[in-house]
Amino acid sequence: MNNRERLKLLFGPYEPPRLRRKDRAFCLYRDCDVVITSWTGARISWPRCRALHHRRGRPAVLVDDELLRAIRTESAEAIKYWFGVGTYTVWSWRKAFGISQWGTEGSRRLHQALSETGAAVLRDKPLSTEQVELRRRRAIKLKLVRYLKPGYHGRWWTKKEKALLGKLTDEIVARRVGRPVNGVRIMRTRLGIPSANDRRRKVGRNRRSPRGITVLSSNPG
């Protein structure tokens, strides 16, 4: 995902309120009446405000219904980029309005794209012996086995079970080892073992030529 897609506003445009300096408004984040002090220089310029009862308070961005709509729907990265605020500000807004980390459609979209990108990098990339051992120890330490479903999902393939792969059909192996046919097929393919159907050679049947000579025919299936 490039920066343009990553910072894209999904539900824009967002229209700033028609307010001027010294105008009064109500800030949903501060939950009080405020006075407009200035405007931001962000890509989407927005009014700054100060609470009326706190004359020496530091001005902050006015959160009205329109900005709250963006907070509830857009990703944190998009809000920071377009409205010119920092990570802490977005975190404070979301906390005040009960929005979780992936609680907006924009954040879920960004998270899914990043996950797919990371998965694409690791997909079909074999792990080293050290990485496998590290993951095995971590799984034991965290007791991850409790999340495995009962049945074949929680059993390792033994050497005897693997020895059957390719020698018998996947259906027969599945019945013998108590696993689904698809699971047997996946393991056999992962180990690079051809199926028993590919290995079979039909024994030719004897047939007689027109002159009575016995011929051994074969059909390499």
C-alpha cells in the first residue's frame, strides 16, 4: 500500500465550521463552551479554541460534529496527516469517545492491508532450524497448545505416517492415520511426494497376436 492509499480519507470531504476568531462554539471533546482563537495551517484547516472558563488555557482543535465523524470513521494516520494533529491527540480523542485502536473502518482497512503485506513477504519462505526451534520453545512457554482444536489439528505427523505418503492413495492414508483427505494431500505436497496415482504402473495383460504369439502389453498410466 502506497502513501496515497494509506492516508486516504474514506468518508470525506470534511467541511470546517464557518467560524471566525472570537466566535463562540461548543467543543464535544472538552464538553464545554469555547471561543475560537485561530485556525490551523493543516491540509484541512480547522479552528482552534479555548474554554471560556479557562482564559489562560492552551488552544486546541475544535471537535465539532464534522470532525467527530472523521474521528469515528477514519484511520489515525489519515487524521494526523489531514488535520495536522499528533498521535497523542488522536489517542485522546478516541479514548474520550470510546473508540478502540481498530474501532474505525479506516483503521481496520489499514490494518488488513498491512497484515496482507507482511503475510506476502513471509509466504512460501522456509524457516531456518533456529527459527523453528525458537517458535517451538515460545509455543511451549506460552502454552499455545490450549488453543488447538481436538483431533488431528493437535497431532504431529509421525515418521511412520509420513512413510505412507505416496505409497498409498491419499484416501487410504487418511483412513489409516485418522486424518482428513485434504490434510493428507497438503502434507504430501509440502514434502514434495507425488501421489500414488502418479506412481502406479498398470501391469500389462497378456494378449495374443493374430499369429498366436503371446505379447506382453503395458499401459503406463
